[in-house]
Amino acid sequence: MSFHYFKAAGHATVYNKFRPKPPEELVKRIIDFLVEKISPPLVRAIDVGCGGGQSTDVLASFFQNVQGFDPSESQITEATRKNKFHNVTYSVGHAEKIDCPDSSVQLITAAQACHWFDLPKFYAEAGRVLVPGGVLALYGYHLPRPRYGSTHEELCSIVEKFYCTTLRNYVLAESKEAYFGNYRSDEFCKIPFVDGPIVRDESVSTKYNATVSDLVGYVSSWSAFQNYQNQEGEEKAADILLRLEQEIMDMIHTAMPPHETHLELEYNYFLLMGRKPLL
């Protein structure tokens, strides 16, 4: 699993400050699918590639125990620091070697993460630790779609151009699987231990109130931007962010500063779910 982008505590903080939290509707769809075959009480769930815990703590109200795993120590430190749930814990761990006993977990989630995994090894581990009837849920989201008044498609184009043109040579193939592939390739849709079709749901979206500075902060959390910064240096990286911010502000036409200019960010989600066969 590629996790060198999150080794620095500073990037872990940025990631957790600006990345979106999974919407309640998406989590509900996962739980509803799970309880079609497994009756409450729900005992244990794990979130693999949990980052700073945004996708982990949303499970706290449904399970007796929830554990988040991530290979980045800085992300786990950040998740533990802000954890407010007594039944949620965080540990350094890898998707390809899950520290759980056989048939002990009812739900495994991976949010905007599994494109970084060694999927054959991850699937083998998921199949091992899931109980019969347990569910693996993989999900992610597209590039954010900003709106300011009637200015929408123009702002979306600016964000997409920055990703596809400015950062084109720094975008890794794994990221493209999420932002453009939507996990549609066979490696995501054919889960070895799942006996039956994978359930796909692309109907959930969520909207956030954010500032232009928040949007630029989110962009700075992209692996492509971190790759650019690592190769080109912090000065050039800061410069392209400032130019992005200015382009957005020029499109909006406001006298307010970026940190006080509010817009709406829409994230469209894609969700894949598969179930381990019942005995």
C-alpha cells in the first residue's frame, strides 16, 4: 500500500481538516445491506485505510466495537487525538495483513482508500476475517463540484483542469481509479470470496458549505499535489495553489478575501458492496 504521502504530520492534519466526512445516507445504505442477512446486535466493524478517522467514527453508533487501521503513524495519531467514542480504537495496520481473528468481523469498510491496496492480498484477508454473511463495502467520491451563485460549471472546470492539466504528470494511476474510474474495473468488481453480484450504488451525494480557502486546502491534500510538492519543491507548490485560488476568485468576482468567500461543495459518491456467503 502506498502511504508515503501521509508520513508527515502536517499532511495528515491537512487531510483530516479538509477531506469530507461520509454522508449519513451512505452509511445507512451500508448498514441496511448488512442487516439483510445479519441480525443485530452488530458486534464488530473495521475501517481499513482509515486515515484520520472520518470514515471510522461514523460506524460508532451501529457497532459495539469499531477499529480503524492505517499504515500511517501520523494519521493514526491524528485519529486517536480527536477520537470522542469509547467504542472506537485506532491502530497502525495494513490492508494486506489485518490484525483480526478469523471470522470475527461483520463489516469491513474502505473509504477513498482501496485503490492504494494490493487488492488480491486485501481480498484474501477480508474473506478470512469476515463472518459468514459479513459485508465488504468499498466507496469513494469524485472531484468536488463547487458552486457560487449561478457560477457552477465554470468553477468545476477550474478544479478539473488543475487536476488533469496542472498536475497531470503527477497524478498516479491509483488516484485515477477513484476520481475517474469509479472502481469500475474488474479488480474492484470481482471480489473472490463474494458469491453473487457486487452491489453498486452511485445515487448518494452530499453538499458542504466551505470557503475558497477550504477548497484550496482540500486540493493540497491530493496525492497528486503532494507528489508535485515532493518533486518540485514547496515554493513551486505554493505558487500553483495561489494561482488556483486567484483563478477561482477571478471567476467569482467578489471583494471578499478567499477565507471569507463561501461556496457550496458537492461530492458525488460511488459505493460497492459484496457479501461473504452464509454457511
